[in-house]
Amino acid sequence: MKQKTTTKTTYHIPIGPIHPALKEPVYFEFELDGEKIINVDVKLGHVHRGVEWAGMKRNPIQILYLAERICGICSYCHPAAFTLAVENAADIQVPERAEYLRVIQGELERICSHLLWAGVAAHEIGFDTVLYLTWQIRERALDLTEYLTGNRVTKAIMMIGGVRRDITKDMIPRVKRDMLYFKDNFEKLRHVFLDDKTVKMRSQGAGILTKEDAIKLCAVGPTTRASGVKKDVRVGESYFAYGDLDFNFITPDILTGKINGDVYDRIIQRLLEVKQAIELIEQCIDEMPSGDIVAEPKIPKLLNQLKKVNGEGVGRHEAPRGEVIHYVKFDGQSESPYTWKVRAPTYNNILPWIPMLKGEQIADIPIVAASTDPCMSCTNRVAIVKEGKRYELSKEELHRLSIEKTRRLMK
Amino acid sequence: MTKEKKLTPEGIVKYFKDEFKTKIKDTKIKKKKAGSKKNEGIYIWIKVDKSVFKDTILHLCKLQFPHLAVASGNDLDKTIELIYHFTLNYEQRLGEIILNISVELPKSDPTIDTISDIIPGALITEREKMEMLGVKIKGIPDDRRVFVPDDIPIDVFPWRKDKTGPEKFYKNLHEVKK
């Protein structure tokens, strides 16, 4: 912890690498004047595991399973982007049915992830009842994932040239039934989050990201869309079956008529996206053509084909947190890729934290930081350096500060 | 920020070729069909000379302010290749164009200008390229490491495939220190 020279009125507070709002390690250093945040510095890298480097020693099929383990929540997005990159490099055409199945899996993951986030966000401002309510709904989504793929989290459903499991006729009624369940509960959640006075007080006007900042800092996903930037890979690019489906950009002004770019808008954004995901799954179920689910079922043949590829490709998929992009280069000699570059959405959402947090209060740190749904890797300790003296603030205490602010506002 | 004129992939390639002529070394337009309606995804690959790299980015910003997804890099034995992945037209339904601008730097002098003064969001990815590939970014406002821990020597670059690579850090992992 290095001490910077500052004026007497401000002091530094380091948060992390272990931090209550983030479920994964990242290090913040805040410069504070009383309760107000003047400046923020972010340090990363506490969970860098060299996955890309490990991938360059493996063949593309092995990488699928490695990519799946980059992130626990986006365990579909990374293999999806990697597959797209390989398919682009090797010019593999995917059967139509597989494209629809891929959309269903991707949207199901979005429902799981956004519901998880809604629960965490409620927890951060002290509404644990809502946390239990959202995670109860999420449980249904996980059960459905297990029913469709065989696993709750690491689904192992992606394959280069298609998917590994079909959704058969007898599975469809259950999918439809669960979609109805989500729709019913969506109304309940919408009411809890959007009409509640206290949620509004804590989130409206907090952590504002302007449209200009979002564009300049290259923010992605719900974070940028909540600021009014229409950037969504699913809508913009034709990949999987997204080009066939009838849907459009979602920004919070659809519901409220204007865009503020605050935490409240990011809550609206994610809730609307859950609804959109449900509709997309229903569309896919209705319009899905019949046919093969994978272009080349024999894996040794596929590997042999990939070994001869000499070229590069980019694969992009809209993960729940934003655009995930993979770059793959094959040299035509080795079985493993020459280069593999992974970029997760949070990578681009780090810099936007700085304008969001500037001018906010300490008690707002958890909810503002959580509002971008950061995904790095979990923790429990905060240390404060005040006028040269260091004392520690536990996770419980920071959380308590956040709850106290909510209670204060409610009075 | 979006201009009225519609951008086509051919138009973009022509725009850069007219502007920089021989300094554009290679261009490639790749289209990939997807789904039942066979709509196309468009990928443009442009290779530019190191001397005009920053100008290219400036001209690109005049065309339309792009979204920079990330910069990736390759160690190509004698040279280091940096590839900047941009997205254009992202506010249009099925209109997105992925523009990959690559530039090769000799290993003897792997220096390139920063673009974080034009696109502030490029900062983290440029810092990553510095620590991972050992390129020098001229004029970068913040040159600290991002991901690589402090106990790795400063002359080791994890993505290099030559002797400055990370080989010696994993070769004898089985040997227990006495």
C-alpha cells in the first residue's frame, strides 16, 4: 500500500483485492474527501491464470473445455466465442438447427446470469428478501439448464461445427412451461425493483455513466446500453440464428422514456433483457428447423481438418455482461492454435468505473461497482488508511454502511 | 457521431487505400453466412505500415468513432504483429462491420504510438500489450503492469515465443527447491 502525497483534506482508502461487492478479486484505491470519492485507481491481475498461454499448448477441442472454465457464470459464452473464431478461420458452416439450439443455450444463460445479478444487487443495498426471491427463480433456470445439457454450470454443450445435445420433441413442453413460469415471475420482479421507493432512492442518480463516456471508454453490454449506446452483438451482427429472429436493441428509455445512465437504469436494462431472452427462446422453439446438430460428428476427422487450417479468425458473442471476443490464429502446422486471445466483457467495463464512482459516497461503492456486474474471481476485507493510520473495515462493516444508508433514506 | 453516409465494407477499404496508397499492405474482406436466412457477418482485415498507423486510426475516427474491442498480438519470429479489433456501424440492425487493423513491428525496435489519446478506452489493452509482448507504446499516460505479477522479471514477456518468453518459468516445475 503506497502512500501518495495528497493535500491534508483527502485520504486514500484501498479496497480489495478482496472486496465485498465484487465476488472476485480486484484492487481499488480511492482518494476521498470526507465521504466523497475524488479519484479512483483500479488494479487487476490477481486471478490471472495464463489460460490463453495454456490454450496454445492444447488442441481446439481441449480448448473448448478450458474456455468453459474461464468464467463460472459465462461458461457458455467463452466456448461460444472461441467456436465462432475457429469456424471463421476454418470456414465451417454450421447446420441451421444447431444455430437455433445455440441461441436457446445463450439466452438461458443470460436469464441465469441476470437473475443472479439482480439478487446480488438487492443484497448490496440490504434487501436480502429479494435476494432469496430472485435466486429461487434462478433455481428454476438452472434446473432447466441441467435438463437440457446435463449440467447446471459447466454445460459442455458447445462443439466446433454445432452443439453436442439436441432438444427433442418431448423436451419442448418443459421448456415452454418454464418460460411461462419466468414470465409470471418477471412481473413480480419488475414490481419489486422498479416500483419500490427505497430501491429508487438508492439507485437513481447514483453511478452515472454518460453516453459520451460510454462510447469513448468502449464500454460493453448492459452497462453501455443503460447509458443509451445501442451496442449489442446479437442485434448488430448475424451470427448463430440471431439474424433470423425478430428483436431489436433494448435501452432503458423503452420503459421510462429517458436515459440517465445511473444504477437504476442498469437495473431496468437487465430486467428488460431477461424478458427479451424469454421471448427469444420462445421464438427459437417455434421456428427451429429440423436437421443435424453438428457439421462433423467425428472428432478425429474434425481435428485433422483444423490442423490444416492456416489463417485467423475473430469470434464475438454477446455474453450477459457484454461482448466477449476471441481471436484465434492457426499456422497450418501445429494442432494447437498459434495464438489465442480472450477478451471478457469486464475488461472493457473497468475504465467506465472511474467516471461512475467519482463524486459518490463510500456507502455507494458496493452497489455502483456491482452495477456493471463485474466478473473477475471473491472476497472479504477492506483496509482504510486515514491520515496515515491504517485500520481495517471488514466486509460486514462495509455492507453495514450500505444498509445503514438505505435505512437512513427510508426514514 | 454516426455520419449520414452508409458505410460499406468495400467503401471502407477504398477509403483507406485512397488515403494511404502503398502504405496499406494487404486488405481482405470476409463474409460469413449464418442462420436460415443466411444474413452475412462482415469482417475486414487491413494490414498497414507502421509509419501510418496512427494516421489510419485518426482517419477511421473521422469516418465514424469506432468501438475498440481489444488489441491482440502475435509473435511472428522476426516481427511482432498487433491487431486492433474495431467495430463500426454498431447501432444498426445487422449492420455491424468488424474492422481488424494489423501492424507489424520489428523486434529490434517494437515501438508504436499510443491511440489512447484518441480512444481513451484503449488504455488497458495497450498496457496489456506492453507487458505481454514487450512492445513499447509511445506516449501512453499510464505504463504500469495490468495482469502480470510484480515478481516476474521485466524482460520476460509471456506471449513471446523466443528466448524472452516464459519457458524457464515452467520447464523445471517438478524440481523441488532444496
